[in-house]
Amino acid sequence: MDRYLDVRVEVAAALATGRPVVALESTVFVHGLPDPVNLQAASAMEDAVRAEGAVPATIGLLDGRAVIGLTGEEIAELARASDSVKVSVRDIPTVITARRMGATTVAATAALAARSSIRVMATGGIGGVHRGGETTFDVSADLNELARSAVAVVCAGAKSVLDLPRTLEVLETLGVPVVGFRTDEFPAFYTAASGLPLEHRIDNPSEVAAMLEVQSALGRPEGLVVAQAPPPAAAIPKAELDVWVERVLDEAEHEGISGKAATPFLLGRLAILSGGRTLDTNVDLLVANAALAARIALALSAS
Ligand code: PSU
Ligand code: MN
């Protein structure tokens, strides 16, 4: 047994026999979505991974260890506890040492997945450069971690509350490939349209698997961003979304919300302003991303 890493039996067995595994982050369930939508999303994502024939591994910190493959009850416990920490990579050692409960962001999830030899994960949207980031330096550690964790992150791009052009620039600087899955445009999370073209498009999960193999064969440390648009039935038209986004950004500025509290605040306010519509979209795209991640993991284990 590893002192600080607890890879649960089902996940360990799948990894040992080369069967497909998909890592899932837990911050989205604990700090990104309200009760009860959060737990519905957690189990719907795990179900989607299983339906494709892969094993889900939701990651979080419990009892002084990083757990790879939280149970539904443990996810619920993390979400219920008011003192669960939002854990990015730099918080891993403090939260483990203090034996606190922690939900992992994309960055921390990717780091722990790579450490456990899991090569694919799913999320809603990656963190990125916040608007005004050129002066505040608020750039999510997700971007930097993707430059050193060899994991494919399936997402619906990054949230429209972020500075998407600068987010793409930073990913380019860091050497992280960004490919559109069946899209030529970087999606903007709740909406398919960002107006930002992507240079590379792929139409088949096996092409993502092949890209990961190339990176691995050439000894590259980076991961890969696989961006797919939210399901058309769930997507919110950009014009409608933009109005809410401007408002929540104003509110955050007025209330002085910044740093790691920014993302949870903005998402929570968007949900209220939109009368819950962003929540429906969020869950639907999470499930779609989980399913695609599983198909990529399947292609990897077959290759
Ligand atoms: N996108 C969402 N919901 C979320 C997040 C992103 O739709 O909850 C979370 C992810 O865990 C992501 C984190 O890694 O926010 C980024 O936070 P920050 O900007 O503080 O790095
Ligand atoms: Mn930040």
C-alpha cells in the first residue's frame, strides 16, 4: 500500500490488466455545483463512463491520502462537509499532512491521475486566464499542470467568464496541444461558440489515443486538451449567455471576490441568474465529456 496514494481495488485491477480507466475531478461536484445537482452529476458521469465499458476513478483527498476511485458515499461526504478544501496542485501536501478533506481541481486531478498511470480524464471546463489576468496574474494552475502531466483532459473548453484568447495563448506557450473533437472552434463551455478557431480537429477517439502514444513515445511530459462543444440540445445561445456573464463579472468585482473563490462564486451566480439553465447545461456537458473520455480510454487500451 502506498503511504499517500490509495488506488482503490477496482481501479487498480483495471490498470494492472490494461483495461480502460477514466479519472474524474471532484472540485466540480464539491465547489462547482450546488446540492443536489452535484451528486446527480457525479453519478451520471460515473454511469456514462461505465456504459462505455471503462472504469471511473473520481479523485479526492481523504484521511491523509489521495484517493483514486472515491465511492459515491465518499463523494457525498466531501460535498456535505463545509470545510472540504478546493485542492489545486500546491494544496496537495498541506491538505494531506493536515488530514483534511479535499476536492481536486483539474490540475490536482491530472497530477494524481498521471502519477497513477491513468491517461484520460473528464471535466466540464478547464481553468484558464481570468479576465484582467494580465494585471492580476490570476491564471489557473490547470494550465501549468497540463504542461507536465501526460493526461488527455476532455472538456467543453473553458468557461466564458474567462479570457479565452489568452487562455489559448498560454496553452500554446506551455506546449499543450489543444484539439477540437468534431469542432473547428474552441467551445466556451455553456455555448459552442467562442469565435476562436482551433488549428487541429479530430473526429475519432482513436486519433486522440494515437496522439497520446506519440507524446509518450517521444518522451513528452505534456498532456492534451480535447475540447468538444456542449451537446446542442443543452447549449445556451452566446448572446443570452454574454448578458449573464457580464453581470456576474461586475458583481464579483463589486464584492471583491478573487483568487480561488472566483470560479465557485461566478458559477454559483450564473446558475441563479439563468434560473438554473447553466446547471442543466453543465450536467449535460459533463456527462458527454465523461462518455468521450471513456471512448478515448477504450481506444488507448486497444492500441
Ligand atoms: N469548471 C467548471 N466547474 C468547476 C471548475 C471548472 O465548470 O467547478 C473547477 C475545476 O476544478 C477547475 C477549477 O480545475 O474550477 C479552476 O479553478 P481556478 O480558476 O481557481 O484554478
Ligand atoms: Mn486562480
